[in-house]
Amino acid sequence: MYESYPTGQAGQQLPEPGQRPPAPQSVQIAVRLMYAGAAVSAISFILGLVTLGSLKHTIQTQHPSYSASKVNTLVDSSIALVVVVGIIGIALWLWMARANGAGKNWARITGTVFFGIDTLDMLGLFAGTHNAISVVFAIVTWLIGLGTVIMLWRRESSAYFKPPLYQ
């Protein structure tokens, strides 16, 4: 009897020519980390929305000379910023998880660039004054990004991101 197609070391059937092999464990871990990053970002987003209630009082206390109109404008701008940044952050984690799980090399590069931007954002975080919970979430998110980038650039991951015709 002849086998229809050669098998791998553990008896797994190799992919057809032009098809991508299954994702290695390092890529699977990276994708799980990206979903965890989306979850942490969602929790951070919700907490950000909850703390907006005290924002008006904080602005009035720190800047007693501001008019009611200016305070309301700052509060509205802050709400819009939290919503837009929160939704975009969650969407980017999910988009990168799907694209990297599918073996898109551009997604691995883009995810690494996003991690670089987050690293710069972390440096800015320590330059300003922020509450402890936002610092904790920023650090956890950064650590998830670090783990993701490490997993995406491991040797076995790199082979997965090559176009199928080269494998």
C-alpha cells in the first residue's frame, strides 16, 4: 500500500503543497496571549469608564478657575478619548490574534510595531501622574505584549510565517 502523502515525524500528515502547516505551539501561545491582551484591555476600558464619574470633580478641584463650560468640555473630551482608545485597543488585539494565527507575516511585524508603540507609551506613563490601577493594567498589558512578541519571533514560529510555497 502506498501513502497518499508523506507524513511528519509523529505520524502527522504533512500539508498539501501550497497549504500552511498547523501553527506551532509558540504561535498558539502567542495567539492566546493576544486574546488575554484583549481581555485585559476590555477590563481596563470598563474601569476607565467607571472612573470617569469622578473626573468632573477632579478637574474642578485641580483647576478651580475653569468655567463650567470648560470643565464640561474636558469631561466630554475625556469620555470620547477613553471610548475610542478602548475600542481600538481591544479591536487591535483581536485583529492581530486572528491574523497571526493565520500565519500572516505582516501581522507579526505589525504586532511588533504595536508593542514598540506600547513600550513608548509605558515610558510616558512613568513620566506623568496616574492612579495605581491604571499603572498596573498598563504593566500587565505590556508584559502580555512582550510575551507575545517573544513567542512570535521564535525559530519555530518563523518557519510558520513563511509563505506556503516556500515550505
